[in-house]
Amino acid sequence: MSTPASMDGPARDPLDDLTISAFPGMVVRKDLVKAVKGNALVPTYVLEYLLAQYAATDDPATIRSGIEDVRRILRDHYIHRGDARLVQSTIREKGRHRVIDKVSVALNAKTDVYEAEFSNLGISQVPVSPDIVKAREKLLTGGVWCLCELAYAHSGDPKSIPWFLLSLKPIQLSHLDLAAYTTQRALFTTEQWIDLLIRSIGFEPSLFGTRTKLLQLTRLIPFVERNDNLIELGPKGTGKSHIYSEFSPHGMLISGGEVTVAKLFVNNANRQIGLVGYWDTVAFDEFAGRKKRVDRALVDILKNYMANKSFSRGVETLGAEASLVFIGNTSHSVPYMLKNSDLFDELPEQYHDPAFLDRIHCYLPGWEFEQIRSEMFTDHYGFVVDYLAEVLKAMRDIDYSDRYQQWFTLSPDLSTRDRDGVLKTFSGLMKLIHPSGDAPREDVEALLRIAMEGRKRVKDQLVRIDSTMAPVRFRYSDPAGAWTPVTTVEEDEYPDLYHRVPIDEGDSPAEDTVSSSRDHGARPAAPPSSRTPGHPAAPSPAEPDRAPSLSEGIQRFAEGRHGFSYDRYLGPYLIGATNVRVVDPYIRARHQMRNLVEFLETIAKAATAGAEVHVHLTTKPDDSEEYRGRQRADLETICANAAVAGIDFDYDFSSTLHDRSIHANTGWTIILGRGLDVFQPFDTDWLDLRLRQQRYRAVKEFTLTYVRDGEESGVGE
């Protein structure tokens, strides 16, 4: 991640250059939003809309000028609630004035006049032309951010309204060339495109693994897929609501406790269509809370809408295309919920209903998202979010749900609702990452696995809640007929807590046609039943002291999984060692130095009492001469400090190094897929328990290969 940006711009990387050349005028430096926002409580898409008008360039002088223009516009025209009376006075004295405010419109049935209300300006009953309302129907529900020109003319009649709306322009893109967007996508690799999308929603992709990036993008599916039903439950502060409040002018975030049948669907009093009739995505914030009171009629109409895309109040049945998102906070850990209830435990009782939950297409595991930290935000270029929002809206008419069929077949065990859930999520991810609809097999498989996992999480919890439901095997086959099972991360982490009811394998395909998930896609970890024979068993994180058996084999870890530690998976192979050779080309950054020290701690724990252990590290020198000096200084410090544990540590450098391994004179070699750097970034505050306990850290995707080499010279001497 680059250093904080100045107005002259951050250090551009190759992706920045490609992005700017491929999408001129449609991208913006993401740190500029913070530079101009100040205390203006406007959505990100409003600010980026203005920046795209005045600062969509890479020229420092133009950017500085554009930022000043945007600041001036916000200063002169954005309405702060505290300044409402002052702005009202300005309009009166000047006769007319432009304002940026959130505008909502309602029909006054007594006068047969549409009337506007300005949220921050604090005025209402402003007459609006029917032509404006017909062209922008979203004004009728929830409100739209607009650039308006208001006039003031008092007639002397105390009953008349002195305010007049002269013009109204919603703050959003006016033209979209979807074909050009799809064509330019071909200039990017899949990894580059995913990183561009992650930057476009404001985050720095270098701090996330592949799986985490795909989960972040799954949050966008309701904007690109019609009638998608998504739920995300997890800890506070992980950015669950940000996407739905800040990202798109086509999304509406409402409090789960404030929604009513009339507001959401149709008001019987005036036959006014509710939110689902006007918005692409309606997100229910603060949806969790077991003690919340919920209108049973709302639950019933929600169930019908989620299943049939229609609703009825009275004699008329109406259809809508809005996707529904349910987001809420959890107060318990995943193992606690699995042990004592289920992963829907936090929902109000009326929503803890199998018929309602079965209509959810995807359950995003909110506990896999890190709490948002300042260093996670990017200062590189990404799409203007309003441009991307219009692209996603345009792609709602496209269906890519069948694009996996060339290579894979879904299990016949899946019910219609299971299949619909998988295909909704898969189609959405395809449109986000491969807007042309064409993708290589490995990309299709990775997206299919994410989609199946999201629905599996729903179905597995339904089996817990409703005893009449049978467990279902989520798996897919390739053209050769080999079946690949799909598991969830929490299923792999806590197998003893996850499965209350075993899946009947009696009618499964022959075992020799079942392929392990360890070799495929973004979720390679396999359940215990598909583990390589002789392969070290993966103990549950609830049993930290249980060591794997010492046997040759491969251990694969899925991205985002917890429970890994050097003590558990490396320590048993080092017991009694007196000579250890470590080959890892990337021991240079501070967190990598910390990993090395923690590995030496594991060696110290495994050493025979009173023995001395010689540890030799071979690594690459840092590319930068400046940082190379710090690298050497850190290694010298480790040399000095390791002696307290009876470890004689030394090191050397090799510029051609690539492989990563640990060789001990216990007779074992461990091939390290990622070296010692297997943990995802986390807050390094000394109060963070993850500094003391590796098993609480999320890992990257990696493998360990245990090889018995027979050399046991010097063990225990």
C-alpha cells in the first residue's frame, strides 16, 4: 500500500496507468473524496460525481483546481442543517440560489399538487411540476440527492408557499456506454480487474486475499442481479452497511425497525407503491436483535415477494425487481452459535422462520471481514462509483446463470431453491468480474464455489432449525464425472460443532469418482472425508493442544480459516531437533520478522531441555538499498535475542531464492507453500489477542507438505 497521498498524487502503479488509459474521465483518485468531504454528510457517490466533473484527470494542477471547485460548490451550495435558516435568508435576499440537498416528493391529494421536501434546508410543500416527477419517480420514495435551483417570491398571502423550484438535476451519470465498458474489461487480467473493483469501492486490494476480495464483491450482487436476497451477519465495524448507503444512487438503506408494509410495498390509503417499486436494492440495517418486535404481516408479505417477485395488498398483485439485503450484528462467536443454536440465532423470532430463511439466496459470513481500519482505504484510482453503479444497473437485464454448464454439473441433490440461490450469486459474480460472460474454467469454478458456499450456509442452518429438512450434499462434477464437494470455512474449522445431523453418503457416487476440493478454486480445503490418506489430521481450534499425527502428506488451508499455529502444525515435526534450516525468500517486512521470531519460539518449545538448537535462515535481500539495511539490522537483533532461548541463529542471503522449506535433523522436511507469511494482515495494537495467539488469526490460502527424508543425525544430542 502506498503512503498517504498529496494533491500531487500517490505513487502510481501499473494498474493505475492501465485504469486511467482504459477509462478516461470515468475514474477518480479515491483519497480525493476524503480531501473534499470535510463535515459534509453527503454520500460518496455525490462527492465522486462532482469530482468526476472537475477532477477526473491525472494532472496535478487540474486536480488541485478541480478540488477547489468542488470545495467551493460544497461550501456555497451544500446545505448543512445548522445553516438552513441562513441559506433560506440567502435565497430570499438573492431571489434565487442553487442548493445540493436530498429531495423527496409527495402528492398532496387535497390540492392535487406534487410537493417537495428538502431534507437539510428544512422547507417543504414546494410545488413540483408533474413532468419532473414522471421523469424521476424515485423522488416519490426515500428521496434523491439533487442539484436544485430555488426561487423565493412572497405574494403577501400567508397561506401561499413562497418557495419555487426552478430546476432539479439528480446527481448521477447522464450517459452510459455499456459496450465500451465490456470491451475495455478485456485489457485487464482477472486479478487486475478484481483489484480495480475493490479500489472502486474504496479499499486497497493488496491488504486482502483472493477469497476476501470475492466476498467483498458479493456485497455488490444485489445491485447487478434482480430479486437477489442476501443476508450478512457479523461483528460490528466491518463495513456491512457502507455499500448500501454510500455506493449507489439506486440503493436504499433503511433501519430494520422502521420498515412497514406500506413503506416497503404499497400504501393502501393512497395506492402509492413502496420502496421495492423504485429502488434496485433495499437494505435492512440493524436487522438482527432477538427481542425486536416485528409485524407478522410484514414477514408474510416479505416471504411471498422473496419467492415470487410479487406482492399483493387487496385485489391487485404487483411485481417488482428490487433485491433485498438483510444486515445485522452478531454478539456471539461462530463456535458459540454452532454449539448452542445456529448462525441465524441473532434474528428476531418472527424472522427465525424456516419458510423465510429458505428464500435467502446467499449468507455472507460477516465474521470473515476485518474491522475497518484507516490503512485499508486506497489512495489509488478506481471507478467513479456513480459510473460503476450505472453499469451494474444496466447489467441487471443480463443473465449469466448458465455459464458454468460448459464445464460443471450441479448435484441433483440440490432443491429448486438451493439451485436458484447458487445461480443468482454465480450470475452476479460473473457479471461483476467477467461482464462479457466469457471466463476461463478456473475462474468459473472459483465463482461457482463461492456461490454454492453462500447457499450451503443457509441450507445447513435450516437443517438445524427444522428437523423435517434433510442434509444436502453441495457438490459439482466435471465432464469426467468426478465429484467435488463444497464446504464452508466454519464447517472445516469446527466439524464437530457444525454437523449435528450426518449426511447420508449411502447413495453417493463411488468413492473413486469423488475428487477432493483441495485442488480447486478459491475454497480448496476439503472436509475430513476427502483428505489424502496418511495426511495429518486437522484438529479443531477448540482443541489447541491436540497435535497432528506425524505422517507424510499435504495439508491445505482455505483463505479466511482460523485455528492455524506454528506450534500445532510445525512444532511436532521439530521436537528434539538440534539443527533446523529455514529457506524463505521473504523475511524482510516487519510482520515477516515477527513471523520468524514466533517460529523460533515454536522451536524453543519443541527443544529438549538443556539442548542448544542451531537455526540457519536463507532469505532474499530486500530490493531497496534503504530497506536492505533495516532488514539486516532486524536479523542481527533476532540473532542476539534468540540466545536467551538457547537458539544459535544465523542467516545468509541468496538473490535467486524461490522455494520455501523447513528442514530439521528430526528426519522431516516441511515444504512451505507461502513460507512463514501465512497470516492475513490484522491490527498490530499490542492489546490485540491475535499478537499472542496465532490460532485467532485468519490465514491466507496455503499448503504444507510433510516429507520424511530419513535424516535424523544429532537429534537429542
